[in-house]
Amino acid sequence: MLNYDDKRNFYRMLLNSEVVVTVIDDEANSQIIATCRDLSATGMAIEMDSPLAMGTKVRMRIDSLNNNVQPFDASGKVVRVVEENPDLFVVGVTICELD
């Protein structure tokens, strides 16, 4: 079991799932295929090849592998960007609205 020492209000679910990120702030509504590293009630950490700017508004969708479970679909805003290496950025997104 994971230790709950980071003093967050909600537990994080560790995931390794494909997430489709749609950038709402640009005119083209660019879509990026990325990996959801973890998910909580208030946010998500997404692994990406390139960073997004702080404050960028996005939509996130994780399709379900089970027809009985609805896909995860939410909108949010980029609140953190960490470069782990030149080809891997972890983008923290706060969830603003669930659909």
C-alpha cells in the first residue's frame, strides 16, 4: 500500500492509461495523445513529450475498457510543469469540471 505522507486532501490513483488532451486555448483545439500517470479527485498528472504553458485550458478524456463504465471526461487548467528529461514532461492539471 502507498504511504499517504504528501499531505494531500485526496488520495492519488496511480494509472498508466492513455489520455487524449485537447488544448482549448488554441484555435485549432489541438489534440495530444499522452499518458495519465495519476489521478485524484482534484487533478491529474500527465506525461507528455512536450510541455504546455501554465494556465492552459484543456479537456482530458480517458476511454474505458469496459462498456459498463463511462469514460473519464473533464476540463481543467495546467498548474504545474516538470521536465523529467528532454523528451518527458509531467504536466499537472487541476480538474475544473467533470462531464
